[in-house]
Amino acid sequence: MSQSDIRSVRALEVLDSRGNPTVRVFVTLQDGTKVSASVPSGASTGEYEAVELRDGDPNRYGGKGVRKACANVNEIIAPELIGIDATEQAMIDRLMIELDGTENKARLGANAILGVSMAVARAAAQSHGVELYRYLGGAEARRLPVPCMNILNGGEHADNSVDFQEFMAVPLGAPSFSEGLRYVAETFHTLKKILESKGYATSVGDEGGFAPNLGSNEEAIELILEAVEKAGYVPGEDIAIAIDSAATSFSTDKKGHYNLKWSGGGEMTSDDLIALAEKWVAKYPIVLWEDPLAEEDWEGFAKFTKALGDKIEVVGDDIFVTNTKFIRRGIEEHTANASLIKLNQIGSVTETVDAVTLCLEHGWRAFLSHRSGETADTFLADFAVAMGSGHLKSGSASRSERLAKYNRLLEIEDDLQSNAKYYWK
């Protein structure tokens, strides 16, 4: 018997940052190591994401309870894992996927499987006395991600008159992660003062960014650039702009037709949105655009990438859902040049590593991401450094579940000292 063999696995229903139930898993090893991991939840979700199992009981949490997922951990998964060495990550993940037996983890739930997967990785790292990022990424894991900070919210992450879901400040000119975080945090606080001076609301959305009612989507960019300058930074050199349209949320058919109802844009086609993007990229220091088109608009995505892929990073989220099957198709069809990576979108640590690896092997970038329904768990921060993909979004400079990831990255940077690397590309 190994000291890192699994002694017990147990799941508990807890609440996420939106006050909705999620799964927390506790894993205990033979040497007494005991850890936990909590699973995030998305609001803007892709149709082909792994299934987040909910109870559907209207008398508990409006049907969003996760007792079934927890029971699946306690009664089905746990008995199969007792006695297995926690360092056998790939084998453990494969075993859970086989126990589930469905393509999208609909039987046991991706939230059940991922909670166990994350907790096992954390337990193995702790048992062997190494930091999680080093355990997952090896000796060369030392690249800190550029924090793409969401400072203005819209779409399904806010209740306001902005169609596009996220407008992010990207400190690509900073010399280090800690300085980059300072750049965008100062910009965030400066933006608040600007919004107040203009009579705009300074309440925040799910991910901590401000959610004012604006006259247009373009005004969001102009306000951020004003904040960048007033904070003492140079737009395009110190801080650039990234956008997540989350276009599926305002597509009328999820393919090639859209309706920008809040900003006065009206009905638009894929070509119209591409023309708009070309105009903005020429006018503003935009370096990344996520989900510019809807999840089934493969043809439009390819057109967008052909038009702008040599100028900016074109990221697919809902269209790829961290699934190697869809990412591989995207690579073959030149659909984008990067994929968003979310652990709970695919449902296990091993499959998420596979998705990142596939991207990097084909010259794509992998953009690590939190979810709108988060927890204080910092697994994502370590995972981002382990993967070395270079950039991450974890929300704004508000809401503790967002800042927990940034603060963990500060700890990792301090741990690495002069060995830490930080650069955009």
C-alpha cells in the first residue's frame, strides 16, 4: 500500500458565488493528506458542454440542487477509487468517464467527476510536498499568465443595455504578473470614478466588472481607454483591449443571424459583425476577440479568422467547449486561432490538459478561464501556470472569488522569484 493511495472520497453540496448549489469534494489519502476542491458553474454555456447534473426538484433551490451529483460521488465513484494511488490522474479520470458511460457525462454529472478529478490532483501534490502548479506542469512550469481583467460586463453576465458580454483590460506591456495586475486594478478603480462622474451606475455583474447602461457597445471600449489613460498608462502599449461577444446569446439561430437589441445595432448577419470588428480593430488597440460569432456559425467564424486572425487572437469558446473533437475540427477548418479552456466545460483535469496540449501543438493559443458562477477554489490559478499558455481571465478587481485566483498567482510569482516568466506572446 502506498502512502498516496486514496482512503476516502466524499462530496458535499455547497454554494457558489451566485448562491446556487455546487459540488465540493473531499479526498483523504493513506498518509493523512486531506484536501477539497469546489466546482464552478457557467451562465453563458455552450450547447455541447459536459452536463452539469442538477436535481430538478422545484422545492429545493429552484431545481438547482446537486444532491444527485454528490450521491454519485459518494455511492458510485468513491467505492471504485479507494486504494488507487492519487498520482494515477489519467487512470482515475478515465475510470470515472467509463463509470459514467455517456459522451457528455450526463449520468454521473461533469460537476461530480470534475470535483473528484481536481481534488485527487490537489491531494497527490500535497502528499508529495510540491505546489499544485509544479505537480501538474513539471519543473518548467514558471510562466505567469497575463490577467485579462473583465472590467465592463454585459450580455448574460449583467442586467444592462450592453450586448457584448465582456470588455477586458489586458496588461500586455507590464514587466511582471504583479505589475500587470496592478495596471488593470488601477484602471478598474479609475473607471469607477469616470462612470460616477458621468452618472452611470457602478454596480457590478457576476464576474465583478461594472455593468452600466451605455449608449452602445462601442462606448464600453471608449470608457475603458479613457480609464487607461487617466490611470497613467498608454493604450496599446501598456494595456490593450479584449472582447468576449458571447455571440450565441444574441444570435437568433445560433448560425449566421444576430440581433443587437440593446445597442441599437438591430438585426445583423455574420458579415455585418465581421465588418464591425474590422472597423473596431483598426480603430482601437484590440488584441483578442472571443466568441465573435455563435456556436454553430462555423462558416462565419472561419471568415472572421481569415479577416482578422493575423491581427488579433480569435478565441472560440461555445463553439469548442474545451473538447478536443471540436478543437481538432477548428484547427482543420481554420475556424479560429485559439480556444478558451474551462475545466468544467469538459469535466476532468486530464481532458482539459489534452485540450490545451492539442492547441499548443498546432500553434494555437489556449486561453484559460473561470466561470461566472465561481467559488473561492484557486485550482484554476495553479492550472494556468502549469499549462504555461500565457493568459487567463478570472474576472475583475472585485468579488473575492475572482481575487482569490489573482492572489494565488501572486503567491506563485513570489514562490518562483526570478524564475517567473511573464509575456503576452
